[in-house]
Amino acid sequence: MLARRHVLLAASATCLAFPAAARIQAGLWFDPTQLPSYSGRLDRWIATPSGSIERGLFREGTQFVFPASEAEALMAAIEPGAPICVWGIRARSAAVVLMLAWAKTDSEPANFVERPAWFVAGEPGRERLQLAGRILAPLLTPQCEGMGVILAEGGAARLSVEMHRRLGDALKPGEAFAAEGPGTRRGEIVALDAERIGTEAGNLQPLPTP
């Protein structure tokens, strides 16, 4: 089960000399490791349609979002199946965490995220791709709004928040889903902006108009 550690963050505590303070980057006015931590094993890295890696998925189902500038260090240190600990801000109503710091375990020195991904990047992909499979989970913004789907077989299809809301029950976990649109393939990591969707790759329809 996903381990969650709650520690009270007091304004006065940020000015005192804690052991963790030695790991705080210059200019950082608070210690992110005093925030709740979320530990588990990494299921996979998830790309944006433009090819940037900006998201990870715990095997337990929680997503964590980070800036593309953090991807190289994360992917070099943590492989799918390995443990990871994330400190950050979790949305109220969905399992998505805005990453502020990370480490292999909560007993190791934390790596701090200088520019957290408060908003999701929207750059498009350039290659025409297709995805098909069963929906594992919704793709979530840091504010816990649905913005597409993650497939159990691998890959992610991005939608606008408005379109995700409109499609509703068609995007529930376990449902068959296929999509086509501009995206990027990085080895086994695939993501696209869905322009045509359906329940199978041979029967895709354009997204409904507003």
C-alpha cells in the first residue's frame, strides 16, 4: 500500500536548524521534506505528446507530476519497478501529487525541484500515431481534473479538460479505448493528442464538436 507520512509544516520551523536543512538548496525558503511524502514502486514514466517526460505512476495508482527539466535525473536514478519517495502537494479529490522533492527512499537526501510543474505543458507532437487498449486510469492535471487517459498496455492519450469531462463514462477505467493523433514515441513510451477516438483502432471517429 502507498505509504503516506504527514508532518506539520510550521512557519517558524522553516527558520530553525533541522538535520534536513543541510539538504535545502540555496535560496529555498522552506523545506519540502516537511510536507507529506508518498512512497511506492514506480510503475512507469509517462510522456507528453511532444515527447517530454513530465509524469510518473506508482504501481498503487498515484500519479506524480514534475517539470521536464527533472526527467533526466529521475529516469537515471529510478527504473520501473524500483522504489521512489515523492514529497509534494496532493490534490484533494484525486490521486495526483505535485512533486516538490524526491529520493529513492525517505531515508536518503532529497533532490529538490526548483520549478514545480504547477501547470501541464501543452506542446503538440509531430508524428501521426495510434494507441489502443484498456483504460488504466485518467490522466490528471495537478489540480485533479481529467485530461485524457493512461492505457494499461502502455501509452497515454491527452484530451482537453473540457473534452474529458464531456466524454464522461466512456473514459472509465477498464473501458476499451483507441485514439489517433499527433504524438511522440520514445522507445516503449508513447503519448499523443487524441483527435479521433473509439473503442478499437479500426473504428475511430473525430472528437465530438462543442
